[in-house]
Amino acid sequence: MEIQSETLTEEELTVITGYLLPYKQIQWLTDNRWEFVLTGARRPVVGRVYARLKLAGVKPSASNAVAETWTLDLSNVS
């Protein structure tokens, strides 16, 4: 079983944007209002959870971008 990175791969970013060149990817991401950060080499980095939400048509926010939260409930333990 392969564990996915927290960020999209260069190949995934190419598929989403349709561009190989980083400056073109940056332009596409900006035009389509995607959040991203740049590496020192000026390559865009997009979070995997963020991308999934965007592609699903959900506006990513702090409340829906985190995994389901849970708390330990020991109230029924004797």
C-alpha cells in the first residue's frame, strides 16, 4: 500500500492545471483562485486535502479541511 504525500505531486499538478511549466501552473492556480505556496525554486505546492475539496466543489475552510475530530469519552467506563 502506497502512502500519499500531504502535497500534490508534480504530475498531479500538471494534470489539474494542464501545464508542465511552473509559471504557467502558477498562472492557472491564481486565475482559478487556488491557494498554493512556492518553493525556493518557484514551483507551486498545493495541499492534497485542499485539492480534493476544490475538485469536489467545496470551498475549503479551516473547519472542513481537517479530518473528523474526536474526543475520548470515558463516561461509560466503570
